[in-house]
Amino acid sequence: MWSRETLPTGRAHEARAELISRALKYAYALGKIPRNDFQANEAIFQIVLLAYNLLSWLKRLCVPPHLQRATLQRLRQRLFMVPAQLVRPDGVPTLHLAPSYPWASDFLETLKRTRRLRPPF
């Protein structure tokens, strides 16, 4: 339960809420959902919020510190759209990064941090 001391107030809280709503509207395309079916809109909204929360946890737990405040567009550019080739030597899937990929160290650091995660149970 919120107490008066822990309740987020003031301009900083409003600014953070504004940044989140802007990201949901533009980066996650929440502003482009159809407007004539309430149930469909609710489902799309819940899926977008899930994607936002999953990306937030990925940034907190796995992304190198200098990218933890990065936008979705920057993360797409540096971590998600990777020039690579998936090969299977001896049946083991292996990702070969392109030698010209400028953010290979960020990608490999994120991959290493992701592999270190353990389930909480």
C-alpha cells in the first residue's frame, strides 16, 4: 500500500509518465490501434504493455550499463537487428556475427548477461 512518504509526486513523476506514454504511443505503435472494437483494443494494449515490461526487465538485467536508458529504436539498431548468419556445424546452432558489425561487443555482453540469469525458483 502507498503511504504519503512513498507516493510518487511532483514534476519528476509526471515527466516519467509522459516519457512512458510517448514511448508506448510511438515506439510501440500504440497510437495506431483500431478504434472501433473495445475488446480488440484492450487485447492489443495488454500485449504492448507486456512487450514494454519485458523490454524494461531485459534492460535492467541484461543490457550493458551504457545502454540501459536506450530507446527501443536504439536497442533494435544495436542488439535486435544483428547482421549475422545462423549455421549448424555438427548440428549445433551457432551465430556468426558479421565482421563489420560495430556493436558486436554490446551484443555479446548482453548475450552473456542473459545466459547468466537463473529462474527465481
